[in-house]
Amino acid sequence: MALSEDANVTVRARMKRDPALCQEVLKEAIAVLIAGEVDVGKTLLRNYVIARLGFDELGRLTGKAPQSLMRMLSRTGNPQARNLLKVIRVLQEHEGVQSEVRFKRRPAEAA
């Protein structure tokens, strides 16, 4: 379920005051993208970018036009994997964190 624009504004305002929340939002964005929830992941990444560094700075760091990045992370955006992964790499570098993927077995189906 997508957040309303009012909810997004509230989240961004809190993120600007709370750097730890920014890291958690970035972590969650990556996790939900891996889980296949692309729209939710894009929304979280967009909120992170707006609250933390802005699309102009992200454009400078990625070598991509800010308008292209905004479109890529919009509700209707359809980013190529290479572009989305580059954005994630740059955001992690900006935040000073590195993601790690772990595999775990799913619980056995109940009989």
C-alpha cells in the first residue's frame, strides 16, 4: 500500500531530524526491493533522497540528470537494474553503510 503524500512529507520531516531513521529507511528500501516490492522500495528511496541529500546532489554523485532520477523513483518510473543498483551504491556510500544479503530457509509448511 502506497503512502499518501501527507504521510511522505511527515516521514521526510522526521528523517531530516533523525539520521538513524535515515539509515533504517535505506535498509528497509533495499530489503523490500530484494523481496520484490519495487513500488514500496522506490517510494522509500525517494523519501530518503529528498530528506537526506536531494536529487541535485544524487545526480552529481551518480552522473545522472536529477530529472531522470526523479522519474526513475516516481510511482510510474521503471528503472533499469543497473541504474537502480548504482543509486543504491551511491546512497550507501553517502550514508557510510554497506548492505549485506543473507539467505535463510523458509519455515516448513504446516501440515
